[in-house]
Amino acid sequence: MTDQKESIGVMLIDCRPLVLMGLHDLIDARKPRMEVTAQATTYTQALDLADQLRPDVIFFSFFPDALNPLEVVAELSRSADMKVLLLKGLYESVPAAQAIEAGARGIVLAEDPTESIIQAILKVHHNDIAMDRAWAGGLRGYAATGYIPLKCNREQAKQARLTLRERELIRAIVGEPSAKYVSIAGRLGISEHTVHNHLSNIYQKLDLINRIDLLMYALKHGLTNNEAPPSSAWVELE
């Protein structure tokens, strides 16, 4: 059983400074029981910080961003050690049922009493579901309709984390698969050391092992063109 006295690391994902400040103060007031270990104002930043810091609980808000929020929820939920908890305003229209389907462990209303929010963090951290009866009933109704939720494309979520420089390097490698790294570095105007650093980041972001994997992946997923990542993948969610 999880030690009830261990400190729970919480990451906050929201584009609103006031919301971040309020949650930060609320959670850090419960030290050493729990504390905020990271804050992100974009989904790309959130994915990177989650990879680095492995927070126990992730407070997740929906907002316009270059990544689809449901795909980000799915990506964050891949690890059993990180629990996603949705933060929703009473009058905000978000696809809560689809987010639960993607892996979120519970839903908290921003208007809930502060102690309810703290209890929700504790519940999801200890592998419980943080959801009141109204939400649970709504999700049962959702399941009964047979509605097919939005499929979460994890590959798109991973690809959206690539920088323009990393995409440029991928195109250079695919364009001349047998070229030495020093040659590619000269063509891009960077050092060979920088090429290796970029490749290491690319392998990590795309879950690849080596150059052959990268070639096959790039050809399969269309990373060989000159298109930049979309400026916004936000879609109408209701």
C-alpha cells in the first residue's frame, strides 16, 4: 500500500496565471503532504516536464493550444505512476467523458470547496476515482448511448513536440540516408555535436532507438515534407 505520509508531487497545466497561482497556493499550503513540483502553460511544455519530473498527480485544464487536449491526456496517462485529474469550470464546456476514456482518473470543479480539491488529489494518487455521483451517473449515460469517443492519436501528440530544427534534421537525414553526421551538420550550419543532441531528443520524443528506426518512422508518418507543425490543432469539442 502507498505510504500515506509520502509527499505527493503535483503538476499544474493551465494557461491562466490566476488559476495557477490559486492552485499553487492551495496545494503548497498542505506541505509536506503534497506540493506543486511543476507548472505548464502549454501542452508541449507539460509533456516535456512530465517526462522529466514524473509528477504523481497532474491537474489538467482544457484550453486552445497547438496540441489536441484529448491526445495530451492519453499521452500523460500512459504511465501508471502519473494520474491525470481534470479541472473544469462550472460553465466550461469540455469533453469530460472522452477525457476519462483517454485515461483521466477524475474530475474536479474549479468552484468546489478547497478541501474537496485536496481530497480529489489524495484519491487519484492512491488509485481511487475522484468523481462525485453526478459525474459518475453522467458517464454511465455516456457509455449507454454507444457514442464512440474521439480517438486519441498519440503519434500526432509526439510529433507535435518536435521543434522546427528537429524536423529540419529529420528531412536532411531522410533526404540522404547514407550521409555522415558531419556532412549533415555542415549542410545545416550546426556542429556535429549539436546534430547528436538533436537526434537524442528526437529519439526520446518519438520513442525510437536509432537512425534506421527514424528513417522508417519518418517515411511512414510523412515527416519528410517541408510543412511546419499546425499552428493550432484545437477543435470544437462539443
